[in-house]
Amino acid sequence: MRVPLIAGNWKMNTTVAEALELVRAMKDELEKVISVEKVVCPPFVSLAPVKELLAGSTIKLGAQNLFFAEKGAYTGEISPLMVADLCEYVIIGHSERRQHFHETGDIVNKKIMAALKAGLKPILCIGERLEENESGKTEEVVAEQLSTALVGVADPDGMAIAYEPVWAIGTGKPATGEQANGTIAFIRQNIAQVCGGNVAREIRILYGGSVNSTNAAEFMQQPEIDGALVGGASLKANEFLSIVNQASIIKHSK
Ligand code: PEP
């Protein structure tokens, strides 16, 4: 069985003090849920202090991005080695980065390769925009994003995929569980073609897009959905905890 994974993407929210407060507010309760992998992804500046607070904890740390070069004259960037020093996970190819920072499929591919080389576990985000969804191009778009991101990746060990329809992110309008399950099944078939059946059976594919404590169960009940990448709701300790608890109960009752 694939271990469910719930990751919180805090985006550009929380000062260091607020990040520590948020972790303190949920740490003890999250700790009790051992059947789900729990990851928090605060902004870069909070990674080191949060790591210190999480020492010895089962709650894991992720970054929201990285640059693909190992070091050098790239003012303002953070290298895979720096991220790997602090984190186990890294979100790559989030639609907000594709949209606001012009990250192309080629850049996403370079970041995936660099992250894997540094021993990080990438959470690769893919998903279609509203107009692509409405014109029936969802599968075409996610297949293209996936194959571009995985060029040259022989063994995506530890990697997870987050299917995040762009129209569902931060809008309060999630996909239905059934829609998300269908697209995730399609993504899994594609992974089988690109990386082989074993990888496809083992890789965790998450749903992301306006997941909260009220709708989490609908997604967790779907057989192809292995967890969630949670944005807004991960900034509220009770919401995140409730999502993690629901994942644990639902996924382990099957
Ligand atoms: C995200 O940031 O990946 C996300 C899914 O955000 P939200 O849950 O707020 O839609």
C-alpha cells in the first residue's frame, strides 16, 4: 500500500515567528498520526528554524522551489544542495511558478533532475488551466507536462506528483473527487509508459486545489488519490490536522 502523503504549501505566507507558531500549534497532534506522511513547506527563510523545532519529529520539511545549479553566480537563488541540507522534499513546477515566474517545462525538468541528484524527493506539480479543461484538453496537457518533466529521469525514486488543476487552486472551487481520480488514473498510466509498471504502482499521486477539512474525505476516498497538496488550509493548524486525520482514517480503513 502507498503511504498517504499530505503536504502543506504555505506559499509566501508567515514570518519566521508566525511559522514557528503555526508548527507549535499542530506539532503534538500531528505527531500522533503515524500512518500518514506529513510534510510542511514554509518559505525559505523559515526552513532552518522550523527544522530545529521539528528535530526528532515525524513531521517532514519541504521547500517550495529550488534553482537547478549547484552553486555559483545566481544572485537570490537557492541551490539543490542548500535545500537538501534542510529538507527531504521540494515542490517543483507549481502553477504559480509557471505562471508568475515563467517556468517552462524545460526548467521544471532541470529542477527535477537537480533535486533527485541532490537526494531530494520532488513533489512535481502538473495541471491544466481552465480554458484547457473546458476545451477537453486536460489529458493532453498533463501528459505533456509529465513527459517533459521526466525527460532523462531513469528512476524517480521518492518523487510524488501533485495533480493540481490551475482553476481549482486558491479559488474555493475544487475538482470533484471523481474528476480528480480519473485524471490521476490517467497520469498513473502515463507514468507506467514512461517509467515502467513498478514505478507507476509505487509513486504517490496527490490531488491539490482548494482542499480543506470539509472536502478532504471526498478526495481521500478515491483509490487513485494518495494524499493532498494543501495551500490555504495548511495555514490553519486545525484544518491541516483534520485533513491529515481524515487521510489516516479513510486510507487505512480499506
Ligand atoms: C497549492 O498551493 O498547491 C494549492 C493547492 O492551494 P489551495 O489549497 O489554496 O488551493
